[in-house]
Amino acid sequence: MNPYKIAAHKIPRHESAAKVTGKALYTDDLSLPKMVYGMIIRSPHAHAQVTHIDLTEAEKTEGYIGALLPWEVPDTFYNCSGTPPSPLLMKDEKVLTTHPLCVGDRILAIAARTPQALLKAAKAVQISYTILPSVHTIKDALRKDAAPIQPHISKNNILAVREACMGDTQKGFEEADYIFEDDFHTPATQHVAMEPTSCICDFSDGRTLNIWSNSQTPYQERRILAELFQMEENDIRIVKPVMGGGFGARQQLHNQPAAALLSKKIRRPVKLINTREEEMYASVVRHEMQTHLKFGVTKQGILTAFQTEFYLNAGPYTTHTPTIVAAASRKFQYRIPNYLFNGYTVATNGPTAGAFRGYGNSQLTFGRELMMSRIARKLHLDPVDFRLRNHVKTGEKFPAAASAVTSCGIEKCARRCQEIRREIDEKEGLADNEDIRQAWGVSFACHGSGPSSKEGMSSAVILVSDDGGIRLITGSADIGQGSETMLSQIAAECLGIPLSHVKITAADTGITSYDTGTFGSSQTYVSGNAVVLACQDVIQKLTDALSDCYDSADITFGEDKKFHIPSENLCLTLEEAAHQVVFGIKGAVIIGNSSYKAKESPNPFAVCMVKAEYEKKTNSIILRHVIEVVDVGTPINPLTVIGQIEGGVAQGVGYALTEALEHSRHAGKVISSDLLTYRVPLICDMPEIHGEYIENFEPTGPLGAKSVGELTTVPVAPAIADAVSQASGREINKIPLSEFFFIKPNKK
């Protein structure tokens, strides 16, 4: 039974009507006086040296305003990653460069009065290059004769190494009855958010910088820009308008430094919006991964040892890569006494890689879960029971982890998945004949509820008005996942007021309070806890103010969400209490505030099962059903949780079946640079999705909640690959599956 009146209820997101009616204002909908349009002129070569830049013809075009050249920007390395300062982050990127290290690298920025004039001027810019040798694969980058791409960081192309270990893996393998090992590969993929990377920068006075951008980490970006431009952070304001998705792609600076300096030079605000083609190859991608996995296991199906060599293709700039490698090392959710993770950040001249939903977890889980299913079947064990036998429980620790698991409903998730699977099979059967064979695959997954380094911090301020309504102020950035509605629900629940009485202001560094950023699936847990604490501060301050009003020291706020004043025989709602405090004899303004820094990052869990169909004569596969059941503690907004499952499944389907940034060795560049050649699943490609959550409670979470966002995409690709492997009889060690099978739509 739901103990809450507003939390854990299905509430439409507060911005929904504005979005569907076209009233929501995205970055590209905004305009400033005297604003012009900007574009980055990018390298067409993966590795080159600029020998000459000629703007003569561009300057003749009508509407041309000006250009920012490589020698007009700070000659300083920086790291664009929107995470707190860390020794893992390496400074290796410049605002503009004459030595491009990948296709799409920024050479110069240009501005014109209109988008049409901008295109003409950009085409008129003439740049001469000397093309240099390039490497694009992890294997080629690791060759002994490969030239270092970032020589100021490393003499070879391994830019960072991460080790996580526990126990003695050699001893663990000796104790095992069986050793299983294999290699796995996942490709570089694009986020394909609906809204392209966008910003408006106004640095026209040369003193204060105002930015409107689709950003997940405005406070981190402000910090990086202040350091890069040698400014005070307080002189930079970053505002996040309504945003059309992020998935990690906007967890770093993108075009803002160049657009800001261009604005400063031409003394006008500059709007800079990526084209879809630029999005595909010139913004960050999910890392290509190459890994070798090795398991030791007893005859009874008990894991004794695990070891991996885990390589991520960073492209030429490290951005998040070392932190992503570190995050992947902490997501092994099985009980194992001997564990060794060796992770490597590898530089290439491929597309720059960065944060993407799953943050390293998606890549490592792909191979790990396929191996878990393979081991179970070779030992004649049920793949679900084998996993549960080895899974960590509440109070136990992940390998090499410092903190114990505080809640775990993985078995409930697995059993519910099995129930749904049986219901589907009872209705449809499981075909196996001369034409087709259907089979089920399974995968387990976990994630965190905030950065696994525990660097996540959020804050909240609550202004109480005289009528009992509140203004919730938070630095948390809603990137389309519905966090503003969820935080409002938490505030309304804690204070005992209608949701309609909560107004929210978010993600504006000029007027909102600090938030580390929207990443690490941290909004529900970290930002939610900050809101809970701010509500408690409001309650305490109202209690103190009422004590002054009534000269009573025994006022309490009860479970009925009312202020009890025994001396006056009164019970006041928050609305009545606020009115009394504001208009009472003494008068008071109530402002509650608090911050929360996560001591833990409690793990949400998921189980995914997939029913795939293999057509033998055509070598085709069809996805029929995807079941995903999650443990997210209290679902603050069940509509959002189910929406996250459906969205995560859709992304996982694309990852497994069709999505990959293809590189042409002959052309020396990415060739899947549009949505015709880069195949994102359409509605006809989607299987029937059965998304559910189980009842559970996270004791450290706001109202018992933990995260959901990234978790939902992590188990999908391995479950699909497992199902297709069982149906086709072929072992699968890499994706996308379109390399090996014809993908047929799931006709409905």
C-alpha cells in the first residue's frame, strides 16, 4: 500500500503541455538583440596540420560579420568534462587548433547576420592542410610503432591505466574447476538526442559572459570557462532552457568556448547550433570497447575469480574516459572473492568519446552477462538461478567496493520477469521448426544513484510565500527525464501541500543554488535528498516562528503534515502557518535551504529478458518481446519510471541491432554521419515492451527512492544478444548484430 499522497503516484510532468503545444522554449527558440549566427569550421581530416587560412572570399559575402582564428584563443589545454575537479581528468584540448586530431576538430569560428549568409561565408573559407598519418582502432593505436597522439601526456597511446583488485585472482583460478574466457567488442555509437547541441553566448561587453545552452552540467562548465578565460565564476552565468535530451552528450563543454570568444571579438551575441551531421561525428560518442574476460567457476556454479583487460577508445581527447573506466570497475554485481580489473584509456584519431548513458557500465556488462549465460548453460544450470546464486545481497559488498549494498530486490525482479515470460509463452508458445526458432535471453544489471566516486552534491532552497505556496530553487538540470516534476513531488509530499502549490526554478547559475550536474543518475537520490533536507529546514523555521507567535515551546509537525500547537488547541496546515507567521505580530520570511553530498551511491538493479526469433532460410532476426523489471526503491513518479524503462529499452535495441559509427579507412573519416546511414530504431523495429518495477525501499534515499535513468539501458543489449545466440545457435561476441544478421521489423 502506498503510504504517500503525492510521491509514488502517477503525475504528468509539469512541462508536458508546453512541449506538445509548442510553447516550450528551447535554446534555438531564443533570441537576443543584435544576435548573429555562428558556425565552427571543422577539419575534414582525421589528422593534419593547417598550413594556411584564407578569409578573403568569406569577407566578401553579404552578411559576413567576422571570424575567430586559432591564434586568437588562449593557448591553453583544458578538459571539457563536466565533472568535479579530479586527478583523473587530463587537460589535452584547445578551443581552436591548427593541428586537428580528428575529423570535426575545431579550426575556426565564423559569424554572419543570418543562417543563409553564414552558410555562404563558411563555404568561402579556404583552409590548406598537410595530411598526417592517423590511427583509428584500439589495435592500431597500441602498436609499438604508433606515434603518440597526446605526447605531452604519454609516450604511447595508453593515456591512463586503472586497476581495481580484491583477493588473489591467480589463486582463485587455481581453485576453479572450470575457466571460461573470451573477447568482446562494442562499437562507438551516437546519442542522437532530438535537440542538437546548441548555445547562445553573449560576451559582447568583454566583462560578463551569459550563456544559454542545452547543458547537463552548468556549474562545472562555468568553473572550466572561468579558469580558461581567467575570469571570476560570478561573472559567468549559464542558463539551461527546456532541453531535448542529453544522455551524457551535454555533460561537457562543446561549442561554448569558441562561441563566447567569437562574441567577445565581434561584440555581439552569437547563436551556434550544430547540424545533425556535426552531431554525428563532431560531438562526443559512446566509447568503442575491446575487452578480454576471464571467469573461474566451480562445478557447483560458484564464481571463484574474475579478471578483465578493458580498453576504451577515447578518440584524441580524453574528456571523461579515465573516469568512465573507473566507473566500469565498480559495477560488478556478483559475489566473488578474487577480482582484478585493468582498464585502459586509449587515444586514437577517431571521434572524441565521452559520457553516454551507462558510463562504461553498458560496455562491460555486455560481455560479462553473455559470459554468465554461457557459463550457466555449459554447466547445465538455469541462467537466472546461476546469477542469483552468485549475486550480492543487502549488507554485502561489490568486489573492491568500500560500502555495502543497502537494498537489493534483484530476486523479486528476476521472479517477476519469469512470471511475465511464462504468461507470454502460454499465450504464444515458443516456436522451433524448420523455418524459425524462438528463444529467450536474459541479463542482469545494476548502476549507481549518483557518481560512483561519491562526488555528487546538490542543494535546494525553498521560499515560502504568505499563502503557503513555495518556490523550489535547485541547480539540478532537467534534460527531459522529468526531474523537476519528481523534485516537486518530493517537496509537496514532505510539506503536506498540493503539488499545484509548488513552483520550481532550476539550472540557472545566476539565481539557483549549486548542483554538481545531471549525470550518474543522481537527480532522484542526490537532488531529492537535498530537497528533503530543505523541507525539514522549512518545517523547523516555521516551528520556531510559530513558537514566537504563540509563545509556546511545544509546537510539533506531525505525520498528518500539520503544526500542532497544544497550548492553543490548534492544528495548522502549512498554508495557515505561513499566513500566521508572515502577518503575525513579529512577521517573518521563511526560507529553507540545505545541501546533500552523497556518502553512498545505492545501487538500483534490473533484470531483462528478451524473446528473439531467428528465420533460418533468410538469416534474419526479429525481436518479439522485451521484459524489464527494475528495483529503484520507491518510484517517486511511476509514469517516469516506466517511461525510463521504455526509453532505455529503445536505446538498448539500437545498440544491439543496428547502431555503429562506421569508419572508412579509404576516406579516413566516419561515413555514417546522417540518420539515413546511422540506423536508429523506428517504431516498427520495436518489440513489445513489458516494463515494471518491484516494491522496495532504499533506507538512505528520499522517501525510499534510488535511481532509474541509466540503469534501464544497461541490460538490454546483452539480453538481446543472448536471445539471438540461443535462437540462431551462434556465439555472439560483438554488436551491432546487423553485421551478421538481417534485421527485420517487428510487424504489429
